[in-house]
Amino acid sequence: MKLGVENRKEVIALVVLGVIAAITMTSMFWPSATPPAPVPPPSASTNATKTSIRRTASGKIIKTSEPRLDPTLDLDLLRQSEQIKYAGNARNIFVAGSAPVVIAGHNGTTDKRPVFTQPVVQPPPPINLKFFGFANKPGEPKKVFLSQGEDIFVAVEGDIVNRRYRVLHISPAAVDIEDVLNNNRQSIPLTQG
């Protein structure tokens, strides 16, 4: 029966590493005899943000402030933020195109009043299908023939043509079509020729 002691150097190195690992584990998990150092009470310098100097990518030196790590509520900073009044320029940020306009008053003073302009709404693009006929057989739904350039489409009410246009209603003189991308409805009359 062999115990693996043929190579003495490997066995000695393994024992030394095992002893070092045991000492390290014991020191990590065993409580130390010395108590931890007491934490100093927070002072005014630790409550404030720290300012430091750093260099930007262009080489310019600027002052930066690091946020404080103390989670206590700083009432002085809270009071300072309560004193701030919003002094905007009377522009309505929810309406596109609104900007304050300076209007000269009758006595030479300027009056800032917001002028709200209605945003320009682009009309939806026209539906460029042409209705050139329909077919109806007894017992079958009415079919319509539509063309767009060289392409010809055959559809019934409710079908989507060219992955964009829905056929809403078919009548003998016109067909009602909806552009599903732009939510635009248009009635296309029957074309001759």
C-alpha cells in the first residue's frame, strides 16, 4: 500500500500550503482581541461636499464637488433649496413652437408675453391607389380591382392591400380605403379607361 510519499518535496510543499491556508482562515473568521477603532462623530467638514480639482480631456483644470456619503438630512441645504424661486421665461414647454415674444409697450417698456403658435400639422399623404372595377357573383362578397403603378390588387371588404391600405366599403361608384399607417381615410371614385 502506497501513501503517496514517494516525492518528498511535493508532500512538504503541500503541508506548508495547508498550514498557511489554515492560519489565514482562522484569522479571517476568528474575532480579534483588539476592539475596532471608534468612529469619530460627524463634523461640519464631513457633512459638506468635498471639493477637488481635476483635469478635463482638453487639459483645462476645473473644480468638482464629490457628493457626501453621510446619509443624514442636512437641514441647511434643504432650506437653501426651498428659497429658490422659478424664474422661467414664460415659455410653455408642452406646446411645440411656443416662445416668449418681447412686445414693445405704449410707454417704451417691454412686455414679455408668451405667444402660442399652433404647430403645423402635415396632411397625410394621399392614397395613390386607383379603383378601376369590381366583380360580384351571387353568394360571394364583392371584389374590387385596385391598381398602383404596374401592380394590380384584388380585394374584398376588410382586406389589407399592399401591406398598408384597408378596404373599408365597396359601392358601385367608389371604394372607401383607410391608410393604416397614417390613419387616413379616403374615398376613391371609379375611374374610366
